[in-house]
Amino acid sequence: MKHTTKDTAGLYRTGHDDVERQLRFDRGTLLLEGIAELPAGLETWFCYDPRVDAYRAPAHRYGEIIGPLKGQLARNKAPRYQRRELACALEMTPYPHQQEALAAWRAAKGRGVVVLPTGAGKTLVGLLALCWARRDGLIMVPTLDLMQQWYALLRAAFPDQEIGLIGGGYHEPQPLTIATYDSAARHIERLGDRFGLLIFDEAHHLPSEFYRVIAEFSLAPYRLGLTATPERSDGKDVDLLELIGPIVYRRRPEQLAGDVLADFQVRPVHVDLSPAERSAYQQALDERNAFLQANRLGLNTLEGWNRFVMLSARSVEGRRAMRAHRAARRIAHATPAKLRALGMILANHPGARTVIFTEDNATAYEVSQRFLIPCLTHQTAIKERQDILDRFKSGAYAAIVTSNVLNEGVDVPDASVGVILSGSASAREFVQRLGRILRRGDGKQAVLYEVIARETREERVADRRRDSVHGRHRRHGKEEKDGMIEKSKEPVFQQSLWDSNQS
């Protein structure tokens, strides 16, 4: 497909004899100089800056500005990036969904978000975009693990190119560069004119207050977002349209299962609290809810939760309420009944590569000690973590347990069984955890267990994350005593632990 975007630097013949009119990049903005009066049609983007006697516009509007502005310029000094022909050395045949995703992004003029489940090859879509755009490219990643994965891929795909790194102790910008979001945000004022293509891996991170400047201070006309779940709990995912572009292509795990991804099942397993646990759970909820009611607070929104956190720090009663909230959460997350259920799941899948997910370190360590399973948390040293993952890949370890660190940006090989002992209502977390077991294998049947404490907030949390994944946002009624929204009357499917071999 032939490019029509005329975005590179150069000298233009305008027929104007007055002071040289030029466009240049200035610390995350575009500066239009040598023009006494702004040409008609450009006032949407530019405003006059009397400090420099020139007109200034946001850098991320460059793709929209350069077309109508070119006839007014004598010189375009804004972009420093170059056209770059990239020949991929890897022999690869993209899946149909990857070809469709690239075609949809191209049709959107190289701006947009591609949503694919973990394991469906989002990285290859980014590689194809680099080859098509033929511009210097900057790739943003949230973790050093992902930086290493992209670095290995780009070195294999483009062995003749120097691959730059920004982050993790490196500051080596090159025409093809990988940067962490943190480092890119700190340096984008100086780098915003050096790249014509931005690729945002795990793009849901971008709309945060600190990271969004990466997109706003860059003039790159081509932008690609890659994510499994663009939705954010704060609603700022709507800003992806402005920062990157619209969602141009989307596929869910079930749409790719059996072809690109492994066939899979999601099986809820409900357990009961003991009478003593039930009493302690209810007592903790009553103490918390009394504070919520006295202060007219609700926990169904992020704003409500933030107000609870703020008010809980201002009084003895508030601190007691927060301790009670955490105590109830801990009871539901770590009831011994869950560990008994985990034992049965492991016995029912002997030798299967299994990843066990928890919401907190304490539960992860308890699982590790009770079942003699290696544990990965944010406290695990880098070399130890890599050693554990290597042994898991080789089969020396049949199972690992983790609290959140494997949710994103880590390649977990060959797992076929996942067990969620505790988690949040986040659809993103659920999809990422499911994705850890979906990599395709010969005859592979993946299964994800959700172990849920019955008649606790966990039931609603599990419903919300599954509904979000499938795009179902049910309307609920009033709150129950424990702060849960009244459950739907739909029957809850409960899978026996002993029929995992049945279809």
C-alpha cells in the first residue's frame, strides 16, 4: 500500500517573499514562526504565544496540521525521524486475525487500538506495523520483562538495525527504540520529534496522568495501541481515542479458541466459610458498614472508595472501619476451604503445568509452604524469578503460585491449568490471567478455576469481571447487608472438581 502522508522534514516552495515561514518542534509542542497572521482554517490547533512571537499547537496534532499547512511553509523542521525501509528477517506467516488487525489499522490511516487476548500475537501485529509504516519507531512497554521480549524480537527481525533502549539503566535512543512508560514520559519533551510511529504495548496504561504526555508531546502521525483489555476502572480509556485513535479491531478469547489459542473452559468452584469464619466475616462487615452509613458512603464506585480511604484516616472510627474491611477481605481470600479445594484441583490434574493466582502475598506464601510450590511475588529477586520460570518451562516444576506479578508482561510457557484463589473485579486482570494458559499446544485443553467463597463479596466480584469480559453489564438492584449489589436471579453454574475430563 502506497503512503500518502507527507510528514517528513524539508524545504517547500511557497511563493511567499516575506520572512521565512517554518514549523519546528519545541518541547512537546509545534511552533509556527515567521507568520504575522494565522492562515484561515488553522485556528483550531494554533494559538498565539506572545513570549516567542509565534503560534503554538500541541505536538500530537502534527498529522492533522501538516497537510493544510504545507502550502504556507518555507521550511518544515518539526520532524527529525526518517523514512526507514525495514525488511523482516523472520520467516513468519501471520494468522488471519493478525492480517485483519493490520488491515483495519491501515484503513484507519495508521492510528488506532488493536484488542487481542493474551497469547494471540499482539507483538507480531506491532512488528507488521513497523514494516508498513516505514518510519523510525518508539515502542512503549510497562515492564522490563516486556522490554526484554521486544528487544529479542526486534534483534531477530531486524539484525542489521541498532535497537535502542530507554529504561532499566539504559538511555540509548536509536531509530528503533524500546522504552518503558516511566522513562518515555520523563524524556518525551526531547524525543517527541524523533519517531514517526509510536507503539503502545499494554496501551491501557497510557491514559494515566503521568504517561499520557508520551502521546501528547509526540508528533508521530502513526500510532498503534496493543492491549487485551482497554477498559480502565477510572473511565479514562475514552482518552485512547484522542491519544492513539479508535479501537479498530477486537477479538475475544472464545473467538480464537481452538485455532489460534487453546480450547478452554472457565469453571467456578464455590466453597463455604466455617461457622466461626462466617461470624467473624459478618462482624467485620457490620463494623465497616456502620461507618459507611454514618458517612453516607458507597463502595460501588472508585470515587466512593477513594472517599472511604480519605475519611478512614481522619478518625479512630474510620481506622477501625478500614481494619474491619481488610479483615473481611482476608477471611474471604484465605479461608482454609480454598486451600482444600486447591488440593483437590491439583490432585485432579497430576503433572499438569499449573499457575495459581492470589491477590496478596500472604496467601501466596501460605500456598507455597503448604503445597511446596515455588512462589513469585514482587519481592522475588530477578534472577530467582527467571530461574523459577525456566524450571517451570522445562517441567522441573509442575506448578507455581504468584500474587499479581504474572498478570502482565511475563511469558508463562506451556501452562494448561490456572487457579484464581483471589482477585479483583477487573476484567483486565481476568483476561490476563486467562491468557497465561491459552498458548496453543497439540491437543491442549486449558481450564481456569475460580475458587469463590460463597455468600461473600467475592461472588459479586467474580460476576462483574466475567460480565465485563463478555460485554454484559447487568443492571442490579439494591445493596445487600455486606455492601454487595443484590445478585442476579440467573442460576450460578457450579462445576464439580471431579469431572474435569468431561467436555
